[in-house]
Amino acid sequence: MIVCVCHRISDREIARHARAGMGFDEIQFELGVATQCGQCEGCARDVVAQCSASCPSANIKLATNLQEGSTWQTSQPYLQLSPSA
């Protein structure tokens, strides 16, 4: 369903961005939703709220763990190549 007629933005597109962890302000900046006539703002905010509540972003937690310095655990040690003589 088209939510923003002025910029032809669908609810699916808004939902995709919201599921990626973006908030309404970020989606508005990225897509231009609710920046012209403003009639779609309420509906667009509802779509973002529904997606944010039902689909918390796992990628944010992963990025936080990586920033804290945790490393990937491997079952085999790295192979080191020695120069041929």
C-alpha cells in the first residue's frame, strides 16, 4: 500500500527500513516520507512503531559485541605458512 503519495513510498519500504533498525527520523531523511504535504506522517509512524515493536534488531547487538572487542571463536587454529627454502 502506498503510504506517501507525494514520494510514492510504500508501507513495505518503510517496514524494511524499520526492521533494519532505523527510527522514523532516519527513515524520513532517507526516503523523504512525510516531508512534503505531511498527510502520511501518522500512518508512516504507525508502520515504524509496529515493525520496531515486533522485530527488534539483532544486528545492533552484534555490532555492540564487536565494538567491545569480542572475537570469533574458531575450532581450528590458523595455519601459518612458512617460506619455502
